[in-house]
Amino acid sequence: MTTTTRTTLLLCDLAPFRYSTRTRKIAAMVAPGRPGEIRAITLARVGRLGMSDSPGRTEIDGVEVEQLPVSEIDDRRNLTASVRNLLLGYLPALWRLRRRVLSTPARTILVGHVALFWLGIRHRRRWGSEVIISSRELPGGIRTKGSLATWFSRLEPWMIRRAARRHAFTVVAVCDSHAARFGELGVKDVLVVRNVPLASFAPDFTPPPEGPALRVACVGSLYPGRGVEVLIDAVVAARTAGAPVQLTITGPAGREYRQTLRERIDAAEAGAYIALEEACAADQVAACYQRAHVGTALYEAVDAANDSLSNKIFEGVVAGRPVIAGNLAENRALVARHRLGWTCPVEVGPIRDILIDLAADLPAVRAHAQHCHHVGRTEFVWEIETLPLQKRLIGT
């Protein structure tokens, strides 16, 4: 692939481009009609969730993508693994990322992860670019045991406050409460762009399957704090109470964590009604929801970063399925306002009770699907959601 020298928008991120959902959607919004103007530079692998892709250069959805090699990642959650990953994996890869990004002039640079905000600022110093930082979580909120992101998160509020005093940049937050927190840290220009899907994600309406069992879908990256263990236990409890419930879990996960989920299912002798699948292709996510009656977005309140609006709510609804979501403030407000499903504490008892009630009235659950599909297609479309951002990115 020929490298362009007329880059309008440069995107950089930690995760491979295919897995950088928010960054990829932003690129897809602006790339059509601008061949060679949009570039992305990312790492080829990151984290313990199995997010890896081939290093090198390619073109994806009209975007020139370069993914930089990273040494093997140890997915064990302990201090030794974290230090090894930092010294042997991420620091050399980040140095390569820094070198490639700073050697690429662009009118605008979008940084897809707050941990790379310093790289955006360095790019502005060198090329005079406009800096936009896409934030996925509450500043300083990550507290995942054994995660390098947690180390950075503890320093994040201080670093952002310091940077905001010295530099001009825009932050794109995923919900109003996060935007307010960035404002408290001194960031003067904050936009809210929810994690809604691209219009191309939205499938035609497909009625939910007939009975007799209530089918539940858990789709997306699997990791501690996402409520997967609680959901498994709740389904087992609902079955024990006599409710016909089936669960399909689909998504990437670290080897060690996937094994713990498998052992949990096997220990409950639940393999006949709980399926643990590998990650599906991006264009199959909607289909995964449509094979079920309801989707799930059960993020546990153990991590302050889990308080944002999850794209899992929007994915399920746009696919035409109501969602069972954790009762975090942003979730409660959205689900209640648009009648998108049900919220409850991410605990076995409350989820079990919802599953039992839904399984007892499948016709009502099926009828709810059409409403969710209509709301999703009219309210939760990325191309509309991001209109305020588009002029910042490409000056149109």
C-alpha cells in the first residue's frame, strides 16, 4: 500500500484497528469520499482479552491502517505479568507508536485512548494539529486488579488537569456525567458522543425466536467486572427454579479468564443450556443478538469506569432486542426514558427473578422487540449522533 502524504485526519489507538470500536466508527464516518486522507496507526495487540491482529499495513473501510508489532502478552493477572508486559511488550511498542505518529503530519489527530493523550499533545507541538481525545471511561475510574490501565488511571486526573492548564484540546466523552467530570478537571471543550452503532450495523427487523425457552445473549469482550459470572449463576438459579432459560456468551477473552468461565459452567453442569463461544466477526454481532429474545449489559459497580452508557445496550436495541442492564445511573435513565428493557443490581437474585418473569411471558418479550428496533433505528444512529464532531474532524 502506498503511504499518503496528504493526511487530513490521523487516528491513533492502543488496540488493533478492528477492535478499536469507537475509533473505527469515527474513521468510517469520515473516510467515504476521501481516499488516502484518513490514516490510523495502532498497536497490533493489547490487553488480556485476546485483542490481536496482524502487524503491518493494510486498508480497512477506506482507511489506511498501520498496526505495529507487540511482543507476546502474558494474560495472567499478577504483578509479575504486568511488569513483564510493560517492560518487554508495551514500552517498546509505544516507542514505535510515538515515532510513527510524530512522523506523520495531519490537520487533526484523534487519540482513541486517554492513556495516549500525551502523544496528541506532542503531535500538536510538532505539526500544529488540532487534538481530539476520545474517552471511553470516567477519568481515574479503572480499578481492575492486575491491569496496567489501573496504574495509569490513578494518575489520570492529575495529568489531565495539568495538561488542560497548558494545552488546548477537545475531549469526546460517552455520557453527560463523564463530560461533567472532565469539566471539573479543567477541560474547556468537551463533546458527548454516545457509543451508538453505525447505521450499517442496524439490521432489518427479525422477530425473536419462538419458545419455549427464553434465550439470552451476552455479546462482547469478556473480563472480570462485566457480570458474566453473575449472569451464569443467575441462569443456573432460574433453571433450578423451573424457568426454561438458555444463555449464549460470545466474545474475546484472555485464556485464563475463559477457562474460569468454562469451569464455572461445567461445575454447574450447565453445558446443555449455557454456551460459551469464541468472538464473532463484527458483521455478525447483530445476528448474535437476533438469535436471542434479550441482550445483556451487566457491568458490575466494582469499577468507577463501569458507570458509562455501554454500547452493549445500544447494540442490543438496534438489533431489535430489549436489554437487561445493570442499574447504574446512566443505564437507568436511558432504559426508562426509551423503554428499552429492564435494569437491576448485578446480583444473582435480581437477575434470576427477571429471567423467571420473562420466561413466563415470552409473548410480551417478543412484542417488546419491535419497539426497541424502531427506537434504535430512529434514536441511536452514529452518523446522527456524531454530527457535532464532524466539523472538528475534517472541517466540513
